[in-house]
Amino acid sequence: MRLLFITLLIIPCFSLAQESLEKEIDSINTEEQAKSYIKEHKAAKGKFYVFNKQKHKTRLASDLFKLSKGGTKVVKTEFKKTYYKIIDKEKVTHYRASYIFFDGSKLSKEEIDAKRRKIISQYQQGYKFSRLAEINSMDINAKRGGDLGWFPEGEMHPEFEEALLEHDNGDIFALDIEEKKWHYIILKTHDAKDIEEIKVLKLSETNN
């Protein structure tokens, strides 16, 4: 009898806790509010994600992209309940290019220019840009053959993005960002395009 009484007390408390979290989620409407909530409520194991429709192809991402701004998806398992709320949804301009990077703090401008002339000549003779990047590029992106993938406006240095806008798809050209001692060969591989992105708040609670 005592056990039954305790159980009856626990069930409504658990229901109230769930309702409380759901109300709190409903009140979160901006990125700032979401990040503040995550910081102040460690028990909810909150995460803030940005999903890109071009990059994220999972079933969860597909379901979330179907929701409107402010929409919520709930995933229930035996042990926990996870909430995903769409904080923002917008189309963001993205660029795509490949590059070969030269570090001006390690090579002279004369050495860099000589390397660029040789590499551009090799590309024009039919060498694959990805292979030339793997051999010559002086940063970690060499492992990807120089391919940046799709990146949002504002992620790269402004001069890099401005140069892409000034060239046509398929152009290969040199770029120097002197104050950084960054020197590039850039291959514009795609025209700019708008890609849908969603900002998602994830919160979890354990089933008691």
C-alpha cells in the first residue's frame, strides 16, 4: 500500500517536470536565449547545432528541415526524451572553391610566384588541381585536394570572397593577402548559391 502511495506521488511529479521543460522550450525563441539556457541548465544536456541542407543528409536532419521556425520534434526512447526546436531557418549564400596555399612567413614572394607560375602551367596542361594541391599546398586542406566544400558568406577572409565574386566559374587565379602573408592559387569550382540552414536547440531529459 505504501509503495503504491509513493508511486502515485512520483507519477504526477514526473509529468509536471516534463510539462515544465516543454514550457521552457516554448519560451526559447532566439539563438542567444538558447545558448544562455544551455549554459544555465547543465542537466538538460543542451546542444546548439547548425544544420546545412547541402551537407547534412541524415534522417533526423531531413525531418527537422520539414519543420517551420519555432517547430519542435520530440524523440522518445526507453530511457530519455529528446527535444529539437528550430530556433531559426534561413537561406544563406555559400561559395565553393579549391585552393593551394603558400605561407609567406616561410617562403619569399619570389619563391611563391615561381611556384604559382609552374603550378598554373601544369594545371593548364591537364594536371588535376586536386593532385597539385595535395603536393604543393602548405595547410591541412591539402589532404582534401584543396577543396573547401560549400562555405557560408563571411567564413573566409573578405578578400578571398571578393575575389571569388569577381571571377567566373572555372577561373584559376592568384590571390595575395599581404597583411596575413597568405598567398593562394584559387580555382573557382562553383557559382555562389543559397543553401537552407536551420539553427537547432537540442535538450534531453531522463525517463524516471
